[in-house]
Amino acid sequence: MKGYFPLKRHQALVSLSRDHHFGLLLVWKIKQGLANAIVADRISDYVLYFFDTDLQHHFKEEEQMLFPMLADDNALRQQAENEHAAIYEMIDRLRHDKTNERLLLQFSEMLKKHIRFEERELFTYMQETFSESELETIARHEENAGRVIDAGWPDVFWVVDKSGL
């Protein structure tokens, strides 16, 4: 049986992979909210908050630090940049249409697909082809990274009390 076996992530990419975990958690929260009939604007407010305080920063790190380490015509770089552009566009649409459940679902699917691509293909390629000194350049940059996720966000719509109390 052929399957996906994760490669041990190089230390230089661990922080970015951790960000991806929180991105997948965002996908889960969106789906939980929609499955529990939470009004779309509540979910959208959180998505926009998360994008503005975390995901956008993560994208900028990749765009300014990682992508330039690849040739302009590298297919993986082009795919990552195109997917970032598509996600930025979806966020812009969501800012103007916060009640659109279909857009929320499309965003969650696109983000999940993008994260899986970066983890399984882009990061794997980078750690297999970059020199140790190139990876160390990333690691030095990552030492200063770190954000607080969900700090102060009051609406935990993804938690549903089923106790009936």
C-alpha cells in the first residue's frame, strides 16, 4: 500500500510548519461553525481576525524569505505564489461579503489544500535540495518569529455546549 509518510521536518522549517498546524485548526473551526449552523458573519469575523493577526504575517514570511530562495520559474514557487494570491483574493471578497457560507467553505478548502501542498511538496523539496547554510539562513530568521494565536478573541463559536445546561 502506497501512502504519505511525513519527512522529519528540518529545524529551520519547524516554526513555519507550526503555523500550518494553526492554519489547519482554522479550517477545522470554520467547518465546525458551519456544521453547527453558526451565522456566517461570526465565522467570517474570526477568519478575518486570524488572517490579519497571523496568517498574513506567515504569508509575508514565506514570500520575503522562502520564495526568493527558489528560481522565479520554479514550478513549486509559482504554485505557492499563485495560491497565496488566490487566498488574498478570497479574504478580500470575504471582507465585503461576510455572510457568504459558500465563500467560507471555499476558503477553508483552499487553505487546507495550500497547507498540504507546502508541507508535502514545497517544504520537502526545500529541505532536500537546499544546502545546510541556506537552511541556517531560514533558521536565523525564524528565531525572531512567534505570534500569539487567538489572544483575546472572545467568540469561540467552534465550541458548542451540548450538555443542555
